[in-house]
Amino acid sequence: MKRPMLIRQEYRYVCEEMRKLAAKGGYGGPLPKDVDLYCRLAAVKKTLEWVHSGLIKTQAKGADRMNELCGCKHYVHGPTFAELYP
């Protein structure tokens, strides 16, 4: 298991690369040739959020933060608690 600091660094790097790809494409998002890479980076970002829930930004603080994360806006526990539809 990686240390939380390494996970945060990787998360920042992934977010920065996603921003660069989106900016390169302009207002409509990433260029068509970069969509595949952008989607892969988005999957890595979501996985890192599941591994380290402190990366997810929420409005609530303290004990209410976990309630918000378990709500309908966020799925902090990933595929183990999320309902998957066919």
C-alpha cells in the first residue's frame, strides 16, 4: 500500500494532465485523438479517490463529511457499495 502523500502526488499529476488535455481541445473538451487518454486518466482519478477518500472535495466538515461522501453525490467506497446496473 502506498503512503497517502504518494497517492496525493499521483492524484495531482493526473488532474493536471486532464486539465492540460481539456485545455488543448478548447471549449469542447479534449481533442478527438486525446479522448482515449483522457478517459483512462479519469478512471485512474476515480480509482485514487476510492483508495484515499481524503482526495474528494466536499462542502461538509467533520462528522458530516462521511455522511456526504456516502450520499448520492459521491461513492467513496467504490464498486463495493455502489449499485451497478446492467
